[in-house]
Amino acid sequence: MTILVTGANGFLGARLVRRLIANGEGPLRLLVRKGSQSEALDTICAMAGAGQVERLTGSLDSVEQAALALRDVTLVYHLAATMRGSAASVFRGTLQTSRHLLEAATQQPRPPKVVLVSSFSVYATADLPAGTLIDESTAMESRPSLRDVYAHAKIEQERLFRDYHSRHRLPLAVVRPGVVFGPGHAHPSNRVGIGPRAGLFLLLGGRNILPLTHVDNCAEAIRFVAGHAAFEGDQYNVVDDGNVDCRRYLQEYRTSRARFLIAPVPRTLLMWASSINSALHRLSRRRIPEWFSPYR
């Protein structure tokens, strides 16, 4: 009856482990990469009772390693993903590792239930009218190559898990958190803008509402889903109550941090600059990075 948590030492993963320990769930197996920072996880694991937590130093870099992590496991919380770096590293750390986990899971005598922690970034929102409500029925992005690398990888990751669910009847539930925030999260969401750098923050989100979820609320929601989901490929958005827009969020962040200037960027200017950036990206044969695009 072992529960495996991948990405256990991440911002959200560590909070999920805390919730699982507090509720006496387990035994838990926490997969942690060699050399990764795990001070927060050390503190959390000190709360656990004898035999409740097993720390497994390893990775999902092969099917064999994934099979080792899955030994006697009945439930997997899969949070491991690479969020930044080159396109190759993000895809390798998100997709390749996921494929190894899925291959190992389908080779088990009885495949474990899997809770995949996905992202709001999988939704196709670029062509929706302003003010459209996003819910679980909103279509997934059909043009992931036009998005940033992280969004592209998460879209393909969810498609991969759904493919294994369809072909191998792998029990699957998908959780899509909104913008996760809370203590220990150093910078504002890139949905808000860029910065602060050199005392300046470029506010790109204007008055757009943020789908905020506090990290502790999100962790509890993930745990709740595992206990109540049908595991038929069902999906669940996680967003806290209340409406907070980008401008207010940034002002609250500035109050709790060092002072910096906020420079609102009008949408017209942002779209114009994005078009120029995309054109230069194409003309330079991708030597100039595409930081923005009109679609993105």
C-alpha cells in the first residue's frame, strides 16, 4: 500500500508530503534526485512516524529506475517536471521521465493509480473572447509549438498520460492547479509580468484575473482528489475562492518585499513588440530568442 511521490522536494511537492504525513497516510516513498536541495523536506519528514516515510535517492531516467521506485506502490502522485532551461532539458526532464514511469507502471502486475499534477497552461486560451470562464470542459491547446517550452512540455505530458490511460487502462486522474503561490515562492507568476529587475517590474497582465491557489490549499486539493476521483481520466482544476487581478497581486507582493517601480505595459504595445520579436526570430533563423509572440 505504498504511496510514491515524485518531485517530493519541490515547492508544491514538499507541501503535499506535509499534508500526507499530517493525515497519517502512507507508507510514503519520496523520490528525490541526488544532489538536489531538500532542507524543507528534511524538516517535514521529521514530523513523520516510524516507518511512515522512505527517502529514495534516484530518478526516472530509465524504465529500470522507475520500476524500482514503483515496487509495491498502489498510488502515485506525479509532480516531477523540469520547469526551466533549454528546450532539450525541459522535454527530457518532463516527457522522457514520464514515459519511463508509465512504461514501468504498465509492467506491474496491477498498475497503480496515478494522480498527474498538470497545469492551467495546457488550455487553449489564445482564441477565446476576453472574460471567458475557463473550466474542465475547455479544450486543450492544439498548437503547443506556438507556446513557451514549459507549456509545450506539459501539454505533451498530459497527452502522453492520457494515451497510456486509453491504451493500457492505467487508472488516471489529472489535477490542474492555477497560479500556485505562498511562502517560499520567490517571484511573481509570469502571468503578471517580468521582474523585478534593477528596481523595475513590467506589468503585462493588467487587470486580468489570476487563477490563484495557495500552496497549502493546492496540496490538500491534490490529496482530496486521490481519495475521491474516479481515475477514469477525469480532470480537476484547482483555484481558490476570490478574484485577485494581476495589478493587485503585484501591489501586495511589493508591499511584502523590497520596493520597486511598476511599469504597466499597454496591450497594444505588447502585441506590437511581440510581432517584432517574432519577425526577428524568424529572420535570424532562431538566433534571436522568441521571448514573446502574439499567440503566446
